Amino acid sequence: MHVPLILTDFLDRAVTLYGDKTAVIDGDRELTYQEVEKRVNRLSRGLRDSNIKKGDKVAYLTPNSLEMYEGFYGIYQTGAVMTSLNTRLRPDDYLFILNHSESQVLFVDAELYPLVEPVRDKLETVHTVIIQGGQAKECIDYEDWLMTFSDELFDREPLEENDIASLLYTSGTTGDPKGVLLSHRSNYLHALATMHHLRVSDRDTLLHVLPMFHVNGWGSPFYYTANGATQVMQRKVDPKQMLERIEKYQITIMHMAPTVLNMVLQEAQHTKSVFDHPLRIVVAGSAPPPAFIRKVEEELGWEFIHVYGMTEISPLVTTSQPRENTPVEDEGAFARLKAKTGYELIGTKVRVFDESGEEVPHDGKTIGEIAVRSNNVMEGYYKNPEATSATIRDGWLYTGDMAVIDEQGYMEIVDRKKDVIISGGENISSIEVEAALYDHPDIMEAAVIAVPHEKWGEVPHAVIVKRADADLTEEDIVAFASEKLARFKIPKSFSFADELPKTASGKIQKVVLRKEFWKGNEGKMIN
Amino acid sequence: MHVPLILTDFLDRAVTLYGDKTAVIDGDRELTYQEVEKRVNRLSRGLRDSNIKKGDKVAYLTPNSLEMYEGFYGIYQTGAVMTSLNTRLRPDDYLFILNHSESQVLFVDAELYPLVEPVRDKLETVHTVIIQGGQAKECIDYEDWLMTFSDELFDREPLEENDIASLLYTSGTTGDPKGVLLSHRSNYLHALATMHHLRVSDRDTLLHVLPMFHVNGWGSPFYYTANGATQVMQRKVDPKQMLERIEKYQITIMHMAPTVLNMVLQEAQHTKSVFDHPLRIVVAGSAPPPAFIRKVEEELGWEFIHVYGMTEISPLVTTSQPRENTPVEDEGAFARLKAKTGYELIGTKVRVFDESGEEVPHDGKTIGEIAVRSNNVMEGYYKNPEATSATIRDGWLYTGDMAVIDEQGYMEIVDRKKDVIISGGENISSIEVEAALYDHPDIMEAAVIAVPHEKWGEVPHAVIVKRADADLTEEDIVAFASEKLARFKIPKSFSFADELPKTASGKIQKVVLRKEFWKGNEGKMIN
Ligand SMILES: Nc1ncnc2c1ncn2[C@@H]1O[C@H](COP(=O)(O)OP(=O)(O)OP(=O)(O)O)[C@@H](O)[C@H]1O
Ligand SMILES: Nc1ncnc2c1ncn2[C@@H]1O[C@H](COP(=O)(O)OP(=O)(O)OP(=O)(O)O)[C@@H](O)[C@H]1O
Ligand SMILES: [Mg+2]
Ligand SMILES: [Mg+2]
């Protein structure tokens, strides 16, 4: 029997089996799954009333909240597509994304409305703006509006599993953000595999730290719901408040990027917090150093689960939980293993291919590109067939992440493809060079990029942010780096800056840095 | 991206990530996943050499063994269909199934070949018989044959996920065995959900007790492989040997029917065995009594996981692990909860419908039929469209199992639909009446069936197997039963027998018992 894999299944199960259980805690508000479903039904009716039909795009500019969570299911019942927006963009970015996505209704948090207000006149397709937690001119008040619709069971739009569930924009680390189309099937199968590897159960209480707008909170609105877990909303990164909530709600699991976890760790060290219940931390976004993993596991007693993914693949496809058959000598080796990118989740093939499409040897040093073959993979980039066919080739999605793979089959990302420097035919990992520079006590931030060179094609160049009133010269840095790096990897030139350009999620935009060095030379960039 | 859900994915993952790990232990033979894959490749080549093509049926009459396990993947690589046969049938049954399924190649264990030999002449489609672990006239020796083919990677038949993976025959408890067609998609999605609920991981070592021929060992050849677990083969039910192996291999999980577990429990009590490592027992087939569950959990320290399913649904669809939101007062209540049939797994809808297709109230007493809507559900009965459309109606599979559902949403099977006795408009659960009779010390076995009655339509009749040299009359039984049962539930007539007719898997065939009472009256049977 064919039953389409549709994401509303997950809410249905929670309502059937966990109807009376607390589903969402958002500040003072605590709602059961039954209560959430009623709001979801109202929302779906409201959307239909706003003329939203199957395939239409509905945008959300909302932090983690009850409103954001119910948005997913409210939209899916109508067959429409969730377009959740990063809350840390600029007005022009919103203008671009809202028009590009052809969003028709925009839900926006009152605090964030000022980011959209300046461009409202230029929105081409948005015909309705609904504001949450406040009021503004020409905006509908969400809560008032919601309550005008019945909470009875909603007559759902029939869907097939290949219908699109979400249109999410990438972080824009390597260029303009791209719109990623993900189907119900992709998200559903991602959920089934991920809940298994993360060992999610109805005993879990999740603190939603990772924003749900960001690659769908790594699918968290789906699989925690399917399992009937309680979900506590964390609107802002506020380490003090997070630690209080971990205690208060006996949080068992959280998802976050290493930078955020680092803030939490520091706060916990500062307040000498002690936790006496088990907690799992799921970490992705960039590679966490082994020393950091040990600190989290030893000082906080939290289990560190390192995963890897990208918007284009729903997003998670690997974990580095040491496998049963991997020899681990000691705690140090254990942490080094966990710091790797890891190996494929069930249901997904993840490989590292060299230029000719062959798998690289498992030697821990030959670099190739991570490629993914899986139902997790997007249907394509919205209105961008060129980018789609450059990324998905012969049934594999090419991630743009360069990695090595060790004897035990654990991958390890060495750099983004676009950031690798190809100098005299040698690959130089910008991350490796940066790591060496970061060890210098006077260097606060460093970004290493390729710049054009007559003889070598490209050579490494470092953009440095010095510590305030540090007295640091190019010569100092070269001397320091010589101790750590092979000659050809040492930056051949330097520039100093007050800060580095970053994406909303805090990733350094090397694409911006490179631009000025390549003006007129674009054709010669090797990557 | 659409990637068909094909079962060979699971072996691929195990070979990639657990290639050097022990995959299968069968007596003295221990093979890694890489070694198993090589044999699987040989087997696929052998099948192709025997002219097996996509969609062809390949039969196995084999106990749990390396040969049985590798059969699944060897067949799937060629796109053919696994038809695994119950090892406890009679020659005529094999004749029926082999011809009905149109099997072309038969793999048979040397010990079981005598069951097929008598009907070999009458096999209409089987052109090749390959014998495992022995020799016989006109049979190919498996191991010799296998070794003639290369173990190189096999060029797999391209498949879509809706292609059929297995054709399994039901137990024949309620009539003739029926051929159930299950697709790759059904088995794959069943595997993803089941591994999650059973918390399968690469730390597991499974003792394959439940026969893989029987509803595919509840999918065990698939999800233990996907997780890279070690799989120890148990050819026969031998409680002593099983206990030794649990210790020797540090078994962490087993699947079996309550009757088999009861034998293991008795042996363990007898030998005063103590186990100091955690072990989960997954139990289905019939409802285990709460007292039995407590014994297993308390005396053996094993975690009891009660699940429910049927051949037609891949097979598992519920579990009765007490949910986080279910109040449990004490150990007794805990065991009573676990004894219930439970609630739906993720990805499956399971409901109890009354005659008019409405859900029964959650009152623990209104009886309805369990229905399942899920991708687990079969494509249909092979060459039996009438039975298919009687079973699958309006997108639901009707299980023929009658159940009540309690306030907390836990289902509990009260009887098979065909076994319920409808007397004067009242439903009588044959299981309830039998349970009351079983309490009599002189009654060894009892089967309660409906017989025709002028006034009430049907009344309960009991077929009794007395303990040897017990002195027991109808009057004694009626007096005894009156203490425990409402008047209308007490059997109105009795017969005594030396034994009861049973299926190969030990279920009582009430259909056989009923026959003689209904001769000439068949049209009046209410069910
Ligand atoms: N565990 C990890 N280790 C190292 N890098 C990671 C990890 N998880 C994610 N990443 C990085 O994050 C990327 C995915 O991020 P995301 O989809 O949010 O957008 P982005 O790639 O940063 O932006 P854009 O695609 O617009 O340039 C991955 O391709 C990889 O480079
Ligand atoms: N946990 C359980 N509790 C009660 N009964 C169960 C349980 N698990 C399975 N069963 C019974 O076993 C049946 C499934 O068995 P199976 O598919 O092996 O064939 P069968 O139904 O016994 O035979 P046939 O369909 O040929 O009459 C279910 O329909 C149900 O009646
Ligand atoms: Mg990207
Ligand atoms: Mg049956």
C-alpha cells in the first residue's frame, strides 16, 4: 500500500498518543499537543482564507517560538510551502528573498518587523503581513486573526510525497543565498533516520536553541513531534537563560553550532553549574576542535554528538559517534574521532570523490569532495537550474566541502572547495593555515584566501584582525607560521582589518574578501 | 532527489562501515560483512546463471543460518523475490506453495529435503533444487555451486521501490495460507521505524531465534544489518543452547514468540542462570500474560518489549512500551500495560473500528477490529484479488484481530474476528473463555468455538484436552466456569480430544475444529 510520506503524520501521531502532554513551552505559555493542533487548524483556515493554495509560498520571519513551530504544520495542512527567513539579515536581503520566493503571506515577529518595514513597498508578491506579538501599521494582528477561525479538524489538501514542503535559503557563506526546495519525502525520510541516530524518544525534552528558520532546526520540528517529546522554545542565544532552563525543564537534548555551545560552556564554567541529569548536545555547522569536545563531555558531563549537513540535504547526513568496530585507545582519541565529520547515517550514501569521480583512498590525507546520494537531497535550487545542475550530477549532490577519509572510514572536512588554495598544483587548506595563525596570541581572527600569482597561479593571503593594541608585523607572523607550516602554505602576503565580513550565522564570507584581489582577474581563479 | 528505497542499501552500509566486523556467526562459521557480501555476490551470479530474472520467485526452505541470511541479499541483487517457506509444513503444503508461488529455484536445507522429495515430481515451475549442508539425488550442492561464481561486485538489476521483495505465506491459522506480496519500500520503511523503536545499534548482538522464514524474522535481516550489528544464527529452538549462546556471545537482543520465551524462562529457572549484561526480548505472535512479563523482567532481568503485527504488514505496527505520559502506579500495572497490544509505531496509523467504520470509544470494553494504514501494508495477496479487496478497503488493511482500546489509547486484542462467538447479539471472546478454563488444574488445553444454535444463533462450545488420567466431567467444568464467567459465556456443550489441530507455528486451528459442527449450516455462521 502506498501511503504518501507527509510531514503532518508526525503531528497526528503526537496528538493521538500524546494529546494531553505538554508539547510546547514558550515563556509562560505551555500547550499540549491537542492545544497546539487546535491552533494549527485555525492557522490553516486562516491561510486558506488568505487565498493560500497548494504550492504557494508562505514566509516566516520569526525566532524560535510557538508561532514558528505551529507555522510548519499550519502551512502543510494547506499544501503550501514554508519559507522561513533567517532573522539576522538586512532589509535588502529580505526584499530579495521575499520576491525571489514569490511569498504571498508573511508572518513576522513584532521585534523583527522593523527589518522588513523599510522595503515593504517593494514587495512584489506579499499581499498580507501578519504580525506576531505586537502591532504595526498595515499588519494584521496574529493572535486576533487566528482566533477568528475555527479549531475543528481541517480538511487537508491531498498531497503526494514529492510535493514541496519547504523553500529554505542557504547561509550565503560562499555567495548569494540560494533557495533550496525540499519535498515532504526528503524531510520525512531525514526525520526517520535522524531520530534513530540521535536516539530521540518520548522521554526527551528538547531546548530549541538552533533556530528553526535555519535549515529547519535540522528537522527538529518533525522528529521530536513524532516521538511526543516536549519542546521548549529558546528565542535568543542567552547562555544564562539557557542554563536556567536546562535545570528548570530538565532538558535532555539540544542542537546548536559550536560557537553557541562555546558561549554556554563559558557561562557554565563561570557560574560553576553542575548538571545531574543526562543531556545530549547535537553539534554541526563547523568542525568542533577535540579539546572543546573533551571540555564539554568532561566538565559539563554532556554527551557530544557531532553531525554534519547542509541546507541542500535536509540537512544531516553524517555522525561521528565512534562506531563499535573502531578501536579507541583513550579519551583523547575518542574526542579526536568525534571531532571528525564522521560517516553516513542509515538511508544515505556519503562518499569523498576525487576530480575524476573516483573514491579517494582511505589514507587520511588525499583530499576529495564530499558527495551525497540520498532522498535527503533537495529537488533543486528554486529558479536556478544552472546552479542545480552544477551541484547535482549523475545522481550525486556535490557538497562543495573538501575532506579526507581515514583508515576507519571517518571523513574529515579540510576546507570548502571554494576556499582551497591551489598553489603550484598543491592544495592548501585555508582552514589549516588559519588554525596555525589562530595559535598566535595576538591574532584574534584570521581568514586565509587565494590571491592571484604570476608563477604559482594562486598563493595564500591572510587577512588578520589583531588584538587591540597588539604590536604585530608581517615578519612576526611569517616567523611564527614557519614553525608550524610547510613553506608553500605560509601566506605570501597580509592585510590587516578591524573585522571580517560574516554571514548572519557567523560564518566568515571569504567570497567578499577575495573580490578585491581578483578584480579583472576573475577568469583565472582556479576554483 | 528520488533514490529508490531498496533493501540492498542496508548491506551496502554494513560493508562500507562494518566491513571487518563479524556479521554472522553460524555454529563454527564466523564471517565479516565483507565476507558475507562476497558470498552474496556469488549467489546473485549463480541465480542469474540459473536464469533468474527480475520478479522471478526463489524459494528457501532453510532454518536460521548463514545460507538463509545471504539468500535475501543474493536474491535482491537480481531483482528476484524471496519466497521463504515455513520449515514445519507437510509435503503437500510445500507442493501447494511452490506451485502457487511459481517458484523457479528452490534452496533447501539437507535435513529438510525429505519434506520436499516426495512431491518433487509434481513441482510445476521449480527447475533447480539446490541443497545446503548435504547431498541428495538431482540436487545441486550449494557450497560447490556457489564457489564456481565470482565474488566480485555484482551488476545489480535496477529496481524501483515498489518492486516486490518477498512473497511470504501466512501461518494458516484461520484457513489456507495466503501469499503476501511485500515491496522493497514496505520492508524498508518498516525497518527504519522498527530499528528506532527497538533501539537497535551497532552495539547489538542479535540471536536470531525467530525464524527468518516466518514473516521475515520481523524484518531482522534488514535493520540489524543496517546498524552493523552481529547476528548469531539459532537453527532450532533449543533453550539450553540458547542460554549458552547468550552468555558466550553476550547477546543483547532476541525476537521470539511467548511460547518459545516460556521454554527459555523455564530452562533458565531450572539451571538457575544469571545474566549480568542487558538484554532486550522482542515478543509477538500472541499476547503474553502480565505475570509472565514480570517473571521475565524480574527473574531474568531482561527488558520485555511486546510488539504486534502480521505477515500482511511487514509485520510490526505497534509496541506497548509504556509511554512517558501514561501513569503507572506499580510494577503490576507496568506489566499489565506491557501485556497490551499497545499503540502505533512512527509512520503507521493503527485504529480500532466498529462495524460502521467509526473508531471505538477509548473505554477498554467496546470491541472493534484493528485496522492499519501504512506503507508497511502489503501490495496484496498473490493471485487472490478477492481476498485482497476483502482485506484492504478504503486505504485501510483490516487485520481480523478484534480489540478494545483503553483510556490511554493502548489497544488490547480480545480475539480473532473469526473466533468471536456471537450469541444472542452478544460478543463472546473465545480467548476470555479459554483463559478461564485454563485455570482448571485438570485442563491441559482448551479451544472455545462457536457452534450453531436455534435460538441464540451461536453458542460457545469447548474442546478440552484433559491432563492424563484426570477425572473430569462436563458438570465439573460448568461449575468451575460459573465462578469466573457471565452465564452466557459458559460453554453450552463440550467435547474431549487427545490433541488440538495446530499450525506449524503452534497456533490452534479453530477453523478445523469448527468444521464438523457447521456441516450443512455454513451459511449461518455469523462471522
Ligand atoms: N560538522 C561540520 N563540520 C564542518 N563543516 C560543517 C559541519 N556542518 C556544516 N558545515 C558547513 O556548513 C555548510 C552548510 O551550511 P548552510 O547550508 O547553512 O549554508 P552555507 O553553505 O554556509 O552557505 P552557502 O551555501 O550559501 O554558501 C556545509 O556545506 C559545511 O561547509
Ligand atoms: N502481540 C500479539 N498479541 C496478540 N496476537 C498477536 C500478536 N502478534 C501477532 N498476533 C496474532 O498473529 C497474527 C499474525 O500471524 P501470522 O501473520 O503469522 O499468520 P496468522 O494470522 O496466524 O495465519 P493466517 O493469516 O493464515 O490465518 C495476528 O493477526 C494476530 O492474530
Ligand atoms: Mg552551502
Ligand atoms: Mg492472519
